[in-house]
Amino acid sequence: MTYSIVGRDSNSGEIGVAVQSQAFNCGAAVPWARPAVGAVATQSSTDRRYGWRGLELLATGSAPESVLAQLRADDEFPEVRQVGIMATDGRAAQWTGSECVPDAGEASGVDWVAQANMVASPRVWSAMGEAFEATTTCLAERLMAALEAAEREGGDWRGRGGAAILVVPGEGEPWERVVDLRVEEGDESLSELRRLLERALSYRAANRAREGRASIGRLGRLPETHVQWLAIEDALDGGDLVAARSLFADLARQQPRWRDFVRAAARSPDGQKFLPVLADEIEEP
């Protein structure tokens, strides 16, 4: 019913899961990940306990093989499950039950495990790993490339539906995310997921860069108002207050309520710089 890959970036420490299925809303059930713990893909006749409980067990320091053995032992129907588990240190475990719908199988390599069931070809799971290894950009893009490779081999033989990518940092709080994207259904779900990923990475690059954020935003085709605000931040960071005031004046002419935004932003530690710098453009409340 599904194909997925769990992957890790040994340099950044990021870990995550990507999934595609004809099933609706698979992104809410299959991918699980937690910073400093690991990631789980649970599919076939999906039991979400493998995701939630799997991460809880990994967090205690249990090895993925032990985690998987315990999950299976507690499961009344393990033969209909398919699971991939990876800890943040790269240790991994997989399971494909004997009653999963064919073609069903799994493959693994350095920093990745791929699994698939109810797919058109036994090449699907190995193709995911090959694409993951051949892609040298960030983890989210490597996971996306793996999904696209699986689809080129036929993917889910019922057709396309839901798709998702979840990536978390190697360290951080349980709720932290690097990328968390879903497309709930549709024949173009993979191409839409690709579009959303490119947009998400553009936001990330533009917001993190210290110089030229507006240029990065334009390249990433971000909304024009976001690009304009990035240009204001670039001017402020460069000490060009005249340019910052002029850019803000243009923005406020398009939508006067940007003044409300600046007032609100100035109440936070990160936004306090805006109110005094742009005070000439803001009417007193």
C-alpha cells in the first residue's frame, strides 16, 4: 500500500522519513521522528503504535533491533506490518511481515532503510536507496529523490495518493522540525510535494542567510511581501536606515496594517529593532 524511506545525514545529524501511498493522509500515520532519538516508518496495515511506542523505546537507549522485537511481540498481527526504524546514531532495523501485499520487500544501506508493499515492481525499494545515495544535497531533498525514484519504478500499483516528508534535527526539543510537509491526496501528489519542498527550503535559506535574503527569496519564488520584508531586514542589517525606511514605506502603502505588524514585532526581543528604526513611518496608536 505504501513505499517509504527512513534516512539520516551523518554530517548535520538530521533524520527523517519520506512516504508515498495511494492511501489518503498517509503522512499522518506512516512517518515518525524525534530529535536526538530517531525515526520510524510504520506501514502496510499501519499500526501507529510502532511509531509512537518505537520512539519512546528508542529514547530509553534500546537498540532498533530490540525495539522492533518488542513491538512485534506486543502485536497480535505482526505479519501484516512493515516497519523501518533508525536511531540517530545510524543503527537500524526493518521488518516485512509475510502477509504484506506483494510486491513487498526492503533494502538498506549506510544511513538509510527503504521498504515497500503493494508496489508494481520489486525494484522499488532498492531504487529508493540508490537515489538517496546518489543525491548529495540536504536530507529532505535526498528523501524526495528517493520517492521520485520509487515512482519511476511503478510505485504503488493502485496509483498515487498521499505523500509526506518529515525531517527533524539531530538535537533539540521533541517538537522541533526541519521540514514537515504533507499532501493528503491526488494524482499529482509527488510533484506537489516537490513544489512545497522547494518553497520550504527557499524560506529556510532566505530566513537563515545573513546577506542577500531578498535575492534568495526571489529565486525561491516566495510571496512578494515576504521578499520585500527580507529586503528591509537586509537593509537594517547593513546599517542602511534610509533604504530600510523607504522599503517599509512602499510596503505600508500597499497595506497600511504592516504598521500593526511592526508594533507587534517590537514587543518581542527579536523585533525590538524595527519600531525605533521605522518610527517615522508608523502612526502613533
